[in-house]
Amino acid sequence: MPIDVSPERFDELVVDALDEIPESLASLVDNLVVLVEQEPPEDEPADLLGLYDGVALTERDSRYAGALPDRILIFRGPLLDLCDSEEQLVAEVRITVVHEVAHHFGISDERLHQLGWS
């Protein structure tokens, strides 16, 4: 049975996951905002847990100057549907946040799968 936590508690879990990123990596994050949305966009799979929308650090050049922030979207509904306990939710939110931040650093889905972060 899916778990239900308040939107405020879910936001706390996302913040906690971000806080777990080592400072040596977190300090390299540039022009990025992390947002929680209830559901993925209609043109995406309904069970999508997160999405990186932007230009990875490894692909930026001088044309990127002045760009709006890249976005990481964490989808509350699919994550809640996936989990049966808060312990499982904490783990899945962490994996999702790390996965999407890795895309910001230019790490592919294939490589993340190899590393166990997908």
C-alpha cells in the first residue's frame, strides 16, 4: 500500500537528501534549482520519479551565460506510490535526488545504472 506523508514532510526528505551530497560536490553545483512537483508532466511517464531539465555542466559553453537556472524536478506522487514505508521513501527520495544531481554533472543514465543509482 502506498505511503502518505504531508507535502511539508516530503519537502524535508528532499532537503535532507540534498544535504547528504558531499560539500566537495555541492560546491560545484551551478545555476540549479530543485523543485517538488506532485506529478510528472503529461508528456512523461506517469511513474517518473525525477527529471533533470537543463544543460549539464560538462556541456556548457559561453552561450550558457545568463541562462535561466537548470531544474531538478522531484515527483511526489510517483514516489509515494512506489513506497510502503517512510524508511523506503527516504531511500527512494535520496536515490532520485542523487540521480538527478548526477545528470547536472553530466553523468548518463547508463553510467548511473552501472553505479547502482537508477
